[in-house]
Amino acid sequence: MRNRFFLTTVSFIIATLWVLIGSANAHEVNKNAIALLIAKDKAGKTVGTGSGFVARPEGILITNYHVLVDAYSVEVQFPNGSHSQVESIYKVDRKQDFAILKLKEGFYSTLEIGDSSTLKPYDYTSALGYPSNHEASETKEKLVQTYGFVLGVHSQANPEIPFIYTTTPFSPGFSGGPVVNRSNQVVGLATVEGRSINLALPINPIKEFLNPQTTFSFEKLLAEDTQSQEAMYYRGNYYLYGLGDSEKAIAEFEKILALNPKFILAHYDLATAYRDMGMPEKSIAQYEKTLELSPNFPEALSNLGGYYFREGKLDKAIQQFSKAVQSHPNFVQALSNLGAALNKQGHPHKAIAHLQQALSIDPEFAIANFNLGNALFALNRLDEAQKKFELAQNQGIDFLSMHWKLYEIHKKKRHFDKAKKELNTILDIDPLNDKAKKQLSELPVAH
């Protein structure tokens, strides 16, 4: 999978139960319709892998366009051990990122196509695909199914192209794989993976192309892609997220922007590349350009707000985080960031609702638990704050500020052994911390 980067309060327990009930009661997905795609160049070298599914028994297969970039041929494998080959291409849509392919003659298992227009927040979704980093040797062992629920359906960079935002996890390699509803009908294509939120292309815009008459070759696709800005973008995206080569990615994105200064995702991922290169001013400039072109791009809003937050520009940070939440009400990271900024601004009572909302969606989001602990601590709700800090700590947070607050809580409760433990933890992290040394020497002996 060439990575593309990258909430109304309802009990997460209810949402999770819905997922469990849905997965338990639904009929088994017809997994033999789900294909592993191995894209190869003219020399036969593998240039990428992805997933897809058969929509028509005569061998009409749907996947993401970006799975095909730089491919001269595509081999197809199914979980039952059968193999096929993509003979030709019916349709590619580079902007919406889908492709419809023709398999060699045969009779294939299929998945039923659903209606993505009926999706609403907290609807069950499941994704199936082939993780590209899986070590299994058999195709049937590689196919993975994950579960989650819909966060909303709205645009990302392009206001004219909506995505299904879902908690259902996608792994690298899931690209083009089916996202199904509770009845195992395909409602989307797994397209963009992220943390807590993943983006699927809705199936409805694809359905009108499922009765094709003509095809074209991979040679033609390759020739067209030499001039395609989208193909350049996916190459740059792969350099950035797949290979971790920021310099090569920057060169590719700048090539696109020289041709088309309004290519939104090139600006967005260029900001990420500059961030990874330790160039915050250039990164900020690219996020600002992204938002000039696409004012409601939720991830860009949240990322730019993060820069403002770190610079102490709290009003501007809160403005960006608030816009991100308005654009995507169930955006976990933006909700947590907004809570953190409100805490920092001295409004913990306002922060709590946003943080609770984030955690209702993703209880494992450690930084949101930490931020909620900060808000509760500021309001002197110490027992609640302690529980949130300890939960955040169990989830991997190890900030000095959290240990200082836990020290204060234990000291106020006269739990001096626990207070001492927190001071020793602080000194393990920062051995030259004179304040911790002083407090440790003055701490009463526990009885």
C-alpha cells in the first residue's frame, strides 16, 4: 500500500458492542473474492502490493488506482490458492483513486456491492486486505479482517471527493481492499491509513462504471502516467511514507507544484516532509498554503494548530483545532489537541468535554487520557486525575509533568511512599533535577 500520508459523544462501550454483535451475527464474508495484487515492472520486479475484490463473476476487479502506479503487469492471488492475471484495464480515476480491472477469462467468486450513501456515524464497518509486511507464505494466511465503526462521511483535501472516516484499522497493503457493512456488502475501498481514523473511498461513485465495454493496456497507462501529476504524487508519497526518504519525496512534490501550484495534497505532504527534515518554518508555510486552497482540510488544520500550540500561540492553535472539529466532529486527535490547548489557556472546564469525546471514540488514546488528567488536576478533582494519569502511564505516556502532578496528588493524600516513587522516577528521567532532589530530601518518612 502506498500510504496517502497520512465526534458526537456516544459511549464507546456501546459502539464496541455493536461491532462485536455485528461481526458475530453477520454471515461469513466471501473471502475467495478478495485478491492480493502484486504489481511488477517491465523487468518483473515487484514495485508494490495491494488488495482488491471481484465485483462481477466474469472477472471485473476493483482496487485503488495508486496500487497500479509504475506497474507493467499485475499478478492476482486468492485465498483458495488460485492465481490469475490482470489482462487489461477498464477504468482508472486518478483523482478519486480507483481502478477497475479485467482479469483473464474465468468464473470468479464475488462480493455484493452495497450503498455507501446510507452510512452514518457509528455504523459497523469491517475491512479485509493483505498486509504488505506479513511474513506468511500462503495467501489464505495473509488475508486479514479488521473491525470498527464509521466516524462520518466527508471530504478531506478535495471538497468534491468525500471519504468514509472509520476506526476500522487498515494496514499497509490494504489499499483497494473492500470495506463492508454489517451485511457484508461493499461500501468502500480502503484508501488511507492512519491512527484511530482511516479513510475509505465510498463505493457509490464507482458503481456506475461496473458495466464496461472497452479496455486499455498497462503500456498505455504507463505512458499516460509519465505526465500524470497524481502518479507523481503517489511516487512522492511512497518515498515519504514507505521508504522514509524525505529528500526524494520533496523533489517529487516540488516537481508537481511546478506544474500545478494548486495540487493540494502535494502541499500537504510537502509540509510533512519538511517536518520530518526538521524545517518547521517551511512546514508551516506548506500547511498554510494547503488551507488557503482547502480551508476545511481537517488533518491540515490540526497539524498547523499543533505548530501554533508549540510556539505558544494558543488563540491561533485553538482556532485551528476548533475548525478541524467543525469539519470532522469525530476527529480524535483534533479533539485531544483542542482539550490540551484549552488546558494551557486556563480553561480546563471547557477542555473536559472535548477530551471525553475523544476517549469515547478511542479509549486507548494515551495522550487524551493524559490531557484529561491535566484538566481534572487543574479543577482539583485529584482522585479522577490520578486514575487518568495512571491509565495514560499504562498506555505508554512517561512525561515529567505527569510524574510531578502524581507526586503532588500523593503528597496531598499523605501517601509518601508513592510520592517518593514519583520523585525517583523524575530523577531517573532527569538525574540533574535539583527541584526533585530537594523535594525528596524534604519528604516526610512514611509510617
